[in-house]
Amino acid sequence: MSIVNAKEIMVEAAKGKYAVGAFNITDLVQMEGVVDAAISKKSPLIIQTSVKPSKFLGVDVLVAIYRTIAASAPIPICLHLDHCTEVEHCKKCADAGYTNIMIDASKQTYEENIRQTKEVVDYCHKIGNISVEGELGTVSGVEDQIKVSEDETQLANPKQAVEFVERTGLDIFAPAIGTAHGVYKTKNPKVDFERLGIINEMLNGKTIKTPLVVHGGTGLPEDYIKKLIAMGGAKVNVSTELKRTMIDAEYEYIAAHREEYDPGKVDEAVRASIRTAVGHWIDILGSAGKA
């Protein structure tokens, strides 16, 4: 029960009008903090790694840590590969034990996006209990060194979104609606809520078949998040905030204890800060008590 794919918990989220937090981690301490928060809140959880950490730390290492932690956790937990543009690395992570894979071919032509996405979908479905996420349109900002400028951003076309999902066999879908990776430059970013709602109605109007993903959660106002969930967002990605939380916690602890050389205490400071940040997000997303 503890080890699940993303679609399993997102279908329930979509039905219940809440969202599951998908939190990017870059090391064991962050992963522990994220899991601790989800357990304390009794919330389903998606742990995300971007491509760069998966290569630096090692796919097999990350999966081993995930399975060890998830095996004893009293909540459902998914391990998700985020924004992977390489089909072969998607397959490698699926083989190793990731339970959700995002193939991001959104910067390719429409037909090439379909081809690559379907290849990953077919591969993961053949292996077994692995769901797949794809993206149509492009999300601006920077994620794992992948840069997309605002003038390159293209919002997802609703009719094309339905065709994209049908032709690829996707399990969960990330339509570009104006959200961005990194930090928003304005307090009121322009997000196309209506577009998300239309796509959700077209895909999931009668029954939840393909739950929707919202990228770029960091910095969005709370009322934006609530509205995105009401429009069908069942997974909200949070990455930049956790990176900042980790680095700030390390800096603040070391600065305050400059004569102390105890890495364990630094780790605990980071873990506590991550727990607090993730717990706050779980409350906003409405997933507390849903595990």
C-alpha cells in the first residue's frame, strides 16, 4: 500500500477536490523531512527528483532509499521523475523502480512530443505499476537547468490536449496554463484558470481518467492554488521553495554555531525546516487526513 504510482492517489484527489503535493528533493535529508511531514499530516505523497539529482546521486540509490522509507510508512508514497527530456533515462528510472515518470517532450514538435511520450508510456505500462506524465505547451522559468523564456511559453490548446492524451495513452497530464518554474516576478502572475477547467471537463467530465498536474507551485498565492485545485489540479509541484528552505536552514544554523562541527545537527535543522514547509503546503492543498 505504501508504494504507489501517481495516478492511484491523484484519482482520489481529483474526486475529493484536493491535490497531492509533489515535492522535489535533492538528498536523503530532504526526503526524510518531506516524508516526516506527510506522515504527521496523514497525507498521500509524491516525492520528486529532477533529472540532475537522479544522475548525480544515482537512480538505484534513490530508489533504494525511497523503497526503504516507503515500506514502513503508513501513507501511500510515489517516487516521480520530473521533467525528463531523455527517453532512455525515463526507461532507466522505470527499470530501477520509480513509480511515476514524466517525459517532457513539450519543446519538440507536436508529433514528436506524441511519439516520444507514447514510447515512454508503452514502455512503463509494459513493466507494470508505473504511471506516466506528459506535458503539452511549455512552462516558463528554469527547472533542473532547463530554461524556457516567457516569450517562448505556449499555453496548451484544449482540443489538442484531448487528442494528445488519447494518442499517447497518458496517465496524468500537465497542460501549460501560465504557471512558471522558479520564482514569480509579480505577486499576481497571469494564470489561465479557465483553460485548466476546460481541459479538465473535456478529459474528466464524466469520470476521472487523466488527472491534471500544476507545475510551478512555489510563489503562487494561496487563493490561486485553491482555484487551480477547484479547476481540476490534482498534483501541485513544489521545487524551488524546498531548495531555498534547505540552503537557508543550513546557512542559518552554521552561522549561529560557527564553532560547532556536528553535521548531524545541521541535517536536523534542515529536516525540521523542510517538515515545516511541506506541512504548510499539505494544509493548503487539502490533502491532510486523506491517506
